[in-house]
Amino acid sequence: MILVTGGTGLVGSHLLYELIKEDKPIKAIYRDEKKLSIVKKVFSYYCKNPEELFKKIVWVKADLLDISLLTEAFKDVTYVYHCAAFVSFEPNKYHLLRKTNIEGTANIVNFCIANHVEKLCYVSSIATIGTAINSDIDDEETIWNPEADNSVYGITKYGAEMEVWRGTQEGLDVVIVNPGVIIGPGIWEYGSGNIFEKVYKGLPFFTEGAVGYVAVFDVVTCMIRLMEGQIKNERFILVAENMSYKDFINQIAKTLRVKAPTKKAGSFLLNLGWRLDWIHHKLTGKPRTLSKQLANSLETKSAYNNSKIKTLLNYTFIPIDKSIEAVSSIFIKEH
């Protein structure tokens, strides 16, 4: 039996689709019944019988922090894909991020050990990859610098990785994947889907930073192949291409047939922006939309080496322009 946490998220829903196509026995954890509709919607993009596939999954309502509910979820489980996480770059959400991402992952690792799970796949992030000192490109061996001005999200995902590595010291076989910005359809309220939403409505600014991008199907395909193979206790960067934010947004605008942003947000504007955002948050109590660390990342040119996964699996990633076209096509149909 396979257990998937975070089954209603972007990665989780696409992973469930790929696994259920092979008729494998699957349990999936969810917290909010309303989000189950996301899974059905994602399935409907790729098949004509989404409801039928959805019903093959054993859905378990649970929380990463609720031991009693996790006890039920782990019954008869032999493989675990841990996709669940709390994603936020708001500094005031740090303690909640720690509870979900670090303590929640520690619970998953402990249950895997206690239930003699054969293998765990943890979905981390390139946010935990350090910055190379003598190179323009980062890889799996680049050392994380805890003294750097890291985002609260990156800090807690790194802490979660430490819990996973701790599991290997207690006999658990694991693989960790570190995806870049994941491109996929179905969730337009946050993540990369929200970028499509913002560009469609008219995004005025672009920045000159750069980061790695990857299609959601590349992520889940690599995860499945790593879990089904003999590889263990390794981490893998999953990035199809390194691309500037400007080029990425321009490509989305082109496929959505809308105007691309024309105004550059440089250092001065970004630094002013996060300070004004902080003041607005303090006065109104509304969520932060631009933290200092996020502002810095928007003008940082990061690049990631994907040769380890490509060589080991002889894998070819989907070109980012093709991924953007596919997502834009679904976005247009839904809007």
C-alpha cells in the first residue's frame, strides 16, 4: 500500500493520477474536504473518467500533527510519498511553518520507522540548496549556509530535510527531491498557478532575477522512478531550465495572449515595496505579500545543475515553453 501526504496539492494530485493509472493500492491524506475537488479537477484534465479514478483512492482525513489520525493512516503502508507542506514566505508565519514542515515531517519519519515502511520520498525544495561560492551554478553538494538571510520557508524545509536524514540513521531508506518552481495546472490561487492568474489580469512589473523551473509531471515521474528503483539516501535537484523571471513571465503573457509587463522593479523599488508591505501588514493585519527575503530573491540570479538526475535516470525534462503552453491552454479554457 502506498501512502501520499498532501494529496490535494499540485504535486500530490498529479502524483495520485500517475499512480492510480497503474492500479496501485493508494491511501491519500487530506485535511479539508473542500480541496478534494481539486484532485477531481486535475484528473479531469487528463482522462474521461476522473470520478472513477478518484474513488479508487482510500482517502484518510488526518493532520501531520495528530498522532492518533496518523496511526490509522499508516496501517498496511509500505511506501510513503511525503508531499504535504505549508508554503509561506511571511516571517510572522515562522512558528506555524516549523510546526507543519519540521514537526510534521518528523512525525512522518517516525511513523515510517515504527511501521517498517520500505521507502520514503520527501518533496523538499531548491529553497534548501545553498549558494555556491566558486561557481555560478548550484548542485546537490552545495552547502546550506544557516547564517545567510534565508527565507522562513527555506529554513523550515531545510529543518524537515534534517528529520528525513535522521531517519536514514535509524534504518529508513529515503530519497529527497528538490524541485524548482513547479509548473502545473489546477490551483490558480497560489504557487506558480497564481503567476498565470496575475499575468492574465495584467502584471505591470518584472524583475531581473532568475531561478529554476520544472513541470509537475517531471517531478512526479522522477519521484516514482526513484522510489521504484534501487537508489536510496540521495537527494536530487529537479529543474528543467534556469530562466529569468522576465522571460518566464513574458512567455506566459505570450501564450495567454495578453500584454507582458513593461516596468522593471529594481532594488530601490523592491526594498521600498517590502517595507511598505510590512507597514501595511502592521496597520491592517492583512497577510504579507512581499517579505525582505522574497524581494531579495526576485533580483537574485540563481541557477541549478540538474545533471545528477538526468544522468542517473537517463531522463529528459519537458522544455519549459512546452509546459507553459500546456498550462496556459487549460487556464484559458477555465477562464
